[in-house]
Amino acid sequence: MRWNGEIMAGEMDEHTNEFMLRQVKHLSTESILSEKQVDTLTRYLESSGQEGDGEQILTLYDQLPVRLNQKEVEQFLDDLDKIKSLYH
């Protein structure tokens, strides 16, 4: 099932119960996220958002940095919450 959020887009594979992340902001990627990974990422972003300026840098393919400002981090967290509801 194809899914588009505010910052992310991807597909939920209902057979494997995994989310294939295809896009972050305007950049294409291919990463598989398990439910546990989504939970871990959510907790990390929530806790690190309480410290510092709220900006985060994600890395795609362990090479390409993608800066998220505070509003984008909030949108990313909203997307993660919506993705969590797709898991069974």
C-alpha cells in the first residue's frame, strides 16, 4: 500500500509488516523500517527535540546529510505516528 506524508513517502508491505521508505523531503531513498525501528526513531526525535534548537540531520545511504528544521522534525514525527498505525 502506497503512503505519502508531509516529509516522507513509501509503501507498507502488509505481508512482511515492514515500511519501505522511498522518499524523505525531495530525496529518493530505499530503506526498510520495522515497527521497532519506527518506535526507536520516534523516541529519539522526541527526546532530542527537547534539547538544543530542535534541528536534526538525517543521513541517507550513510553519506547524504539531510537537514530538518524544527518544523520539519515535527512533520517527520507526525508522519512516523501515521506510519505506526499501518503496522499490524
